[in-house]
Amino acid sequence: VNGGLVDRASVGLRVGCAGQWSAGKGIPELLTAWRTVKSVLPSAELYIAGGPSLWKSTGTVPGVEESTMLVRKMEEQGLLHCVGTLPRSGMPAFWSSLDVAVMPSLSESFGLVALEALACGIPVVSTTAGGLKEIAVDGESGLFVPPGDAAALARALLALLTDDSLRLRLAEGARRRANAFSLERRSRELMQCIINQAES
């Protein structure tokens, strides 16, 4: 690890996740799935960016304490690596240091982290929660699993980690999807501007 990021030459295949360690982000499911992955592929590495208090909140975020305890326990057991909270400017380097990104959220409004990973050419294993299903394309730039299904999450991660051709094909599709998404979004914004002008 160099500056909190992964040295690509020194480890096996790398999976990464970023976000708040809350129940809604699917951290318990990810950690359950990861134990399965490690039992099959001991050399695989999981890197988690973020932490229990990534965003300010007026109250206690459900599941943060439990998820944090699970993360810390698995880190102590050598089953994963915590890289801490990274600045937004550091996220491209984080995603680019990985082979697979994972978004295990049980609910998600948009899925910006998934789009960031795709833009770096990293295939995404994602649940179909909320906006996540609008970001990647199942079988083209990533793989989808049902929210809360740790077994399906493990199977999808293992599929990518054990099949080089699939992983490379989805990596190529990841960058294409990010470019297309950007064009689609700009087109929608332009159309909205035109509609607003016409209505005023």
C-alpha cells in the first residue's frame, strides 16, 4: 500500500468499496460475501474507503456501530484493508488501483461512486437498489445482484475474479458506459434548458 492506495504489483486481484459504513450501504452483506470469496480465493484483496462518519448527520445513522465493528474485526483478522476517508480528488486513483468495484447498497439515490468507478474503467458488482441500476449495465459494464443477498454478491465477485476474459470485457464496457452516461445526461440537461426557454 502506498499513501493509502494499492500497489498494483504487490498483491492479487483487488476489489474496492467506498462509502459510509452504515447498514443501508450493505456493509454487513459485503463482509459476509467477502468471507466466502476469501475462502475460495485467499489471495484476493478487499480495500474499503470511507468510514462510519463520512457525512454529517443530526442523528445516529442506523447500523454504523455494528458495521464498524465488523469491518474492524475483519481488518484485524487480515481479511480486508481500510484506506480511510479519501478526498474527492483522490477517488480516481483509488478506483484505478482496483480490478473490481463493489456497491452492495440496500438503498441508493443515485450511485455516484459506481459512475466514478466506471469512468476509471473498473467493472462494478452492484445491487439493483435505487439509482444503481441506472448506472451500470448488467453483463456489459458490471454484474447486478439483488439487494441484501450476500450469497449472490459472493457469486458475482467470484465470477469476475476467476474469469479474466469476463472481467476484461466488462472493464472495456465500463468506460464506454461512463462516456455514454455522460452524453445522455448532457443531452437531458440540454433538452431541459430548451424546454424551459420555450415555456418562459
